[in-house]
Amino acid sequence: MFKQKINVGSNDVDCFLNLKVSSLFMYFQDVATNAVIDLKLGSEQLRKSNVDWIMTGISTEIYRIPGYHEDIKIMTYPGKAKLDMFYPRYFVVEDKKGNVLAK
């Protein structure tokens, strides 16, 4: 499991200072990228074999939206392969107390 701490920035919130869902999805993409780089499976390494990975869809349960300047932790881990081509990746978002905010 790969973990990354993030502080919700001003560019990532709406006019009510709540994290925008689009920003949450960008966080997921960034954390997934960092996870595969950590495993030495980033795009640069994969291109040598003429392959790469992309995120094609996302389904998310949100329990509480983080606010501006809130510290959150995003964890990601791979799921079981589907159809020999699709490899799900799961995410869990927690606040600094360990409460699950989204998954």
C-alpha cells in the first residue's frame, strides 16, 4: 500500500472552501502515478516495453469533503486483474485522525 500526505490547497477548493471533487480525482491520479514510480513501473520504465497505464474510470464513495488547508492522507493499492487487461486501483482518503473521508 502506497501512502501520501496532502494539504488541501487554495486552488483545490470551491467558494465554500471545500475540496472540489475534480481536485480529489486529480489527487488520486497523482498518488497513483507516485505509487507506480515508487514500484519502478512508471511511464518511463514501461515505455521501454511499448506499454503504459492509464486511469479509465472511477467510482467513489465520499463520506465527508475535506476543507481548505486540511491535512489528508491518500492510500492506494492494486486490485485483482480483470480480463487480463484491467487492473483496478483502490484509494482510501483519511483525515489526520484516521477517519475515512472517501474510498
